Amino acid sequence: MSPSPVDQQRDDLGRVVVRTAEALEAMPWEELRGIDGATHKVLWQHHDNVIGLIRVEAGGSKPEHTHHGAHHHMLITKGSCVMLGRRVDAGSYVYVPPGVPHAVDEVGPDGVEFFYTYRPLEIGTPDDEPVAVHPV
């Protein structure tokens, strides 16, 4: 059975991206929206769809916020913190549905780092064309 054809009308097909561990290590950490002790690396982005890494230093936090129109997935890769009232450490997975407030609190002594995806909702219009709903 052959694979289904790719919809050539999509504009998010992009290109292949391969980053070795050394290349990821060499990427600079950038300030995350002015939050003290929080930095990030964007690994891939297409419009409002983002995949990246976030790091919060020991004793730091990422204030509570809500993505009203996006799914948020996180895989803890290093360290530990409290998310949604539960302590999570390396290997833990967190999914935050649209509309659920969440924060990064009680960051452990080694800080915390996590891989994340942020994907806005798509809703059908009367023409059945997908439309991204941007977070408020």
C-alpha cells in the first residue's frame, strides 16, 4: 500500500531539520519574554506552531499563564519543578489543554529544562478552511 499523497496546498511542510547534540548545545539560550531566570531555544516554528526548549534556573519560576487557544505539550529533559500542582522530573510528560492556567514553580536545585510544543487550535470555517485561533 502506498502512502497517501501529501496535500501540496499546505505551507507548513518546510524542510528537513536535523540538529546534532553538539549543534543544539551551540545554539544560544535567549531570554524568555523578560522572565528572570527563564530562557528558551526555538527549534522549529511555523506561524504560531512552535517547538523548542525552555530552561528555568534553580529557584526561578515561570508565572502562571493560560493559552486560551492552544495545546501545550512538555517533556521534562533535565531537573525538576512543580507544574499543575505535581512535582515532575526528567522523563515526565505534561499536557496542558487550551484554557488551563499553568506555571513552572518550585524549580529544583539543578533548575529544569523541558522540550515543548505549542500548537494553536484549528477550527472549521463555513468554507471548511482551517483557521488558527491565536492565544489571548
